[in-house]
Amino acid sequence: MDKKEYQKKVSAVMPPSPKIKNTVKAYLFGGGICTIGQALNLLYTNLGASKDDAGIYVAITLITLSAILTGLGVFDKIARHAGAGTIVPITGFANSVVSPAMEFSPQGRILGTAANMFSISGPVIVYGTAAAAIYGIVYWALN
């Protein structure tokens, strides 16, 4: 069986994906997370934090909330409905670190949690850093 035949069989069995509905849900949930972040930013600024410090506090708060919700099993329930809306913001990154840490924790703190904590987010960190370095070199070379 070649690739085209296989794809035809898969397409015949799988229900079509509601792309517009999924896109709208991702937009609304992602926008909601960003709105919460902006509200936190205003709160921290009104409490006397500088603009830079407020941004740091927002990131810390969103990461902590995401980690707690992942640990309680709530984040996955939200993500089932939100799709990419929870993956794109910083909350998705926190979830991608906490989930494998929880999954592999029965194997021990070192060989389980620590060794597998970045199994999902590790490639993002590596390739993001590499892309930033390449971009910086190209920018430097052109200027």
C-alpha cells in the first residue's frame, strides 16, 4: 500500500475536523489567557510595581497557575476545548514541563522527574535558542 492509498483509507474513516470552530475556540481561549495576563499586569502596576517588574510578576503568576492547574488535571480539560489557545501562551510551556514531570515521577526524582521534565519542551528551547542565535548573526552581518 502506498502513501496515497493509505491516506484515502484514513480520510474515509476519520470524521472531518471542524476547523473554523476549533480556530474560533483557540482564538477565544488564547485571547482570554492574554486578557487575564493584561489584567494581572494592571493589578501589579496599580500595586506599585514598575512596568518591567509587573511583566515578570505576570509571567510568574501565569506559569504558577498553569503548573497548579496541570497538577490538578484541570489544564488538560481546558486544553481539550481550547486547542492551540492554551499551547501558544506561556501557560502551554509550563504545561509541557509539568506534564512529563508528573508522568515520570514514579520512576524517581532523578531518573524520572528530572530526566524527563524537558522531554516535550526541550526541543523548543534548543531550536528557539539556535534560531535566535542564527537570526542575531544574520542581523549583525547585514548591519
